Amino acid sequence: MFRSFSRLLVFSVFFGALNQGLFGQAKMDAAAQEQLNTGNAAFAKGKYKEAERAFKEGNKLGQCQPCLLALAPTYARLGDAKTALATCDRAIAAATDDHERASAHMMKSNLIFAIFQKRKVAGIRSGSAHRFAVGQ
């Protein structure tokens, strides 16, 4: 039950924020926008490797903050929690305003919660969700 809830939470926050325009308020290069759209479509279909490639390419094309943020849950879905959280940290550092920074912090906290819930259901115990997330 918790596994489904955590997946639903990350998925709904991620796509809800993208649809409401919470990520990337600045103008974005058209090619980067196309890569973001391609990555979102692939992510929705469960094609995470394809989504990863599209988001990385979009970020290379125009320092696309939404592409960088979209990489975090993509890495999480690929089973790489450490890289997912490191990507959130990169998004926080690259944020150009408080809105982008807050969005990146929100993504990171949601990923930590989802990872914690996944490990909790599996019966793994630890002192903090953050240690779970970064594998310490």
C-alpha cells in the first residue's frame, strides 16, 4: 500500500507541478522545450532511459531547469536514489530565483519521503530518511 502511495505522490507532484508551470518560469529555448516534452511523454509511458536521454539533452541545449528537475524522479525510477538527490542539489544550486529553488527543494523532499516509505515497507530501519536516500 505504501509503495503505491509513494509512487503516486512523486508522480502527481512531478507532473502536477509541470502542468501548473511551477518549474522553469524563465523563457526556455525551443529545442530544450521539445526535449522536455519528449522526456515527459517517455516518462509517462514508463520509458525511463529514453526520458533520461531527453532530459539530459534538453539541459545541455539551454540550461533547462525543468529538464534538470525532471531528471531527479527519472533517476529515482531507474533505482538510483543517490543520483536523484544529487540532481536535486544541482537544481537547487542552478536555480535563478526563489521559485525555482523552492521547486527543487520540494522535489528533493518528496523523493526522500518516497525513498523512506519504500525502505520502510521493505522492513529496513534507520535513524533518518536522508541516510536511506543517500545510502549511508
